[in-house]
Amino acid sequence: MKQSMQKLSEQLQEKLNGSSYQLQSMLKTSVADAKDSKDKMEKLISGMGQGDSKSELKKVPVKEQFELAEMLQKNQNMIEIADWAGRFKEIARAKQKHLHRNSIERSGVTIGNEVDRLLPIELSSLAIPQAKVDFIRRFAEGQTMMFDKKGKDTLGKGPIILCLDQSGSMRKLDTQSKGFALALMNIARKQKRDFALITFSTNAEVTVFPKGKSTTNDLIHLAGNFLGGGTNFYDPLKQFLSLINESRFKQADIVFVTDGQANLPDEFLEEYRSTKDKKKFQCLSVLIGRKVDFQTVQKFCDRVINADDFLAADEAFKI
């Protein structure tokens, strides 16, 4: 009896030890999965927001964080979009930094209160107690001396409108295109510019993000939505003209992305050009692949970029 009890006790202990090891293994796997999900959420959230991705994630309500984590587990596309969003955001930041440096061509002196253009002699006033008060007064009144510049500096000025082709042939670049869209949205949010996304195929859908701000639900909808179907340029451009006629979208910058071909009525092109003359907007087109309708796109765009994919279209981030 004692031998049997001893043997049973040893077997039970072995089982418990085995269970403990399995439990520890499960816990380690769960912790690793949780960290991986958190990293991907931070990438995805940073594509929508600005600054440090960890601080952005803290701003998201806990309920929405759980919803986002669940989507990341169920939807492989969300993971890819998270990766692309993080990658394109870094590219966009570099492009914007370069654009900002080059946007000011020092060609003379004028007056105003743009900090990055102030003359060194004005900045030195801050170190002199007797001159500091006078500097603050003149700066507040826009009377401080600063470098003049040549040309139009569009950085941080007009709203951004992205027309994104979601016809069937664009499906292969779906996650990449959404990462690209999030990076442009991030530029709009950082510069407090209104942002509109017009996705199109046979028809067009419009989503407006005032000052580039969006929610987790917006992100989930963007990730899960793909129109499919044929290509129609008329509907997205018609929607664009409707937005342009709203005061908040005057002098907007439009990015038109497509890999397809479509015709536009002559009477519509006349309306488009007339509105363009009045509203003073700019249009950049990104043509993906080699089977695009360059002639039609050229009729309504100021500049065209040919690219094999969105990585080769990084010039669009100078908008």
C-alpha cells in the first residue's frame, strides 16, 4: 500500500510539474503575442497620429484598443497595413523635413512673425533684457524682421484630398495603398490641414477628416473596406469638385492615384478647368504600373508621377 501510494504521489507530482511547464510556456507565448499586437497597434496608431507612437496609443480608449487588437488577430491585412503605415510615415517625415528646409529661399528681408525665418539679430534680442520686451511686442504685432522667400510655400497651407483607386486591379497593392493613405493623413494632422479620402472604382465614396483627425473606428473601416470593380474617373473628380466648393477645402492639394484607364466627357473637363482657375487648387497624379491612361490624366493634373508601386511614389509626400 505504501509503495502504491508513493508511486501514485510521484506520478501526480510529475503531472503537476509537466502542467507547470506547459502553463509557463503558454504564459510566455501569450505575453509574446500581446507584445507583438501592441507593437503593431502602435505602428497603426502612429500612422493616424503624430509624435511618439506609444503616447498616441495611450490616448486611445481601452475598449477601442481591445477592438483593434481583435482585428489585428483576425485580419492579416491589418498587420500588413500597420507595417506599411509605419514605413511610409518615416518616409513622409523625411520628405517633409527636406521640403521645410528648402521652402525658404533667403532672397531679402521682410517683416512678420515666422520663427524659422527670423533674422539672427532679432533672435539675439531675446538674450538682452532691455530688448526682450520690445521684441515680444513687435513679434506679437508681426513687425519683426525676417528673411523673405521666393515662390509659393505650400507647406502646411491647403487641405489634402486623396483620390485612391480601389478597382479590382489595385487589390494586389491594397495594404500598401492604405499605409500610403495613413501617411498622408498623418501629414494633414500634424499640419492641422483638413483631409478627405475619396476611394473609387465604378463609384466613389468620400470620408472627411477635419484637421486630419480620425478615430480607431475610422481605421478599422479603412482597413476592411475595398470596393473592387471597374475604373471610373468621373465620379471621384465630381466628388472632388463638390468638396472644393466647400470653403474648408478651397485651395486644396489633390493626389489622384490610379492604375487604370477611363474617359472623361469634354464638358466635365471644361467645368473642372473653370473651377480650378477659380479655386486655385493643385493636382498631382500617381500612375501605378505601365497600363495607365496617361493622356486622360494629363488633362486634369498639374504633375504626373509614374511608379511601379507606392514606394516609388514618395515624391507625393512633399505635398
